[in-house]
Amino acid sequence: MIAEPAPAKINLALHVRHRRSDGYHALETLFVFAADGDTVTVVPDTVDRFAIAGPFAAALTGAGDNLVTRAAAAFRDRFAIAQPHAITLDKHLPIASGIGGGSADAAATLRALATLHAIAPDDPRLFVIAEALGADVPACLLGRSTLGTGKGEALLPVDGLAGMPLLLVNPGVAVSTAAVFARWDGVDRGGIADDGDLLARALAGRNDLQLPAMAIAPVIAEVLALLDAAAGVRLARMSGSGATCFALFDTMEARDAAGALAAARGWWTLATTLT
């Protein structure tokens, strides 16, 4: 059995530059990853099987057609693998929440299948599959701190913030990525700073989807207000197209105190660290 983590993806900054002719948006984003998230397990079997477990299993509909099964099918086609597999997704991250849950699950599936079939994790064919599955999947496949450009698939590794205390908070609302992008005002406010360490670059940046997401789900503003006011916070912002927000802290104690306040509101929280 191969068990592969599918950690939460965080956009420390997300700058939308313009809409491309292919329907995607040209982005600049700082990707980082949490130490925790979902898990994908893969074992050889006599027929293909797929199961979902975990606290957010019930939130996934159409279990036979999602990014995990699509990743597995694409892997089989690309590498001409006849072996059936039993795949289980242990779902701990909220659905449609801006932290790359589906993309991370697809990437973990590709990594697990590659390990099972002795394919190098940096095989370029895996990244071809990943890009076809979604804009965030290549970053999740690489799984390290990067500057993403293009539609997010052109990746430049950067020095990360490993071990920094991280709190994720989701107010229990699912926000459509397409709906958030549709509300973006189309103004190019410039790219991500190219000097300074990762935290400095993030602090100088922004998330251009934050205001559109708050127009759809005003509770996001309440989450950010709580995180911004927390003691010891270094940066609080929405991730991706929302509704999950994140905060980076000086200490684990400060992170946990803020997490307790968020949990008292009935919001989902994950106290973790950056990798």
C-alpha cells in the first residue's frame, strides 16, 4: 500500500493580471503548503475501486468522477498501465475552499501511482497530466514553496518558511471559483515583488480575489477581522478564491489562541505549520 499526503495549498499572495484568450487568467502567486491535509492511499487490486472516507467525505458528490479518478485514468493512459487499483481518499479539508483540496488530492494520486509503478516523481509526463487536470495541480504535484506564473502552472521554487505556525479557518461556506473570478474587476494592480524573503514579498502583496469573494460570502470579512486582530499574527489573508482564510503567527501559542476563538464561532479550523 502507498499512502501519499495531500497537504493544503496556501496562496500567500495572489495577483490577477489579465484574462487570457484560453479563458484562464494570468496570475502571479506565492504557493506554500501546510504540514496537514488529506491522504490518498493506493493498492493494486483485481478491479478499479474508489472510496472516500474522512470528515468531509459526505460533501463530495459523484464519487466516481472527481479529480482523483480523473488523475488515475490519465496516469493509466499516459504510462500504459493495465494494473487496476483500489484508491481511498481520506478527506479532511473542506470542499471548494481555496486551499487546493481537489488539486492536492489529484497530485497525491499521481505521486502514489508513480511510486507504486517505479516512476520518478519528477518525470515530466506527470506534470503534463497535472496541468491538464487543473491550474493548481502542478504546484501541488511539486509540493514546495514556489512563485507560480502563467495560469499558475509555471513554477519557480523559492525559499520557504518551514515550521512557521499556520492557522486555517473556513466559515463553512463553499465559494465557486468561477463565480469569484467573474466578479474580479479586471484591474491589473501589478505583479508580486521580486526582492526580499518570502514573508516580505507576501506582506507586500495581496489577494485580488478577496474582495470579490467577500461580495459573495460576507462572512469571509468576519474571519479576516478575527485573524487580523489576533495577538502574534504576522499575516492574515484569504487563500485562493476562498472561503478559507489563513494566518501566520510568531508562536504556536498565539496560533492556538486564535484558533480557539475561531472554533468558538463554529468555524472549521486547522492548526498546523508550513513545510
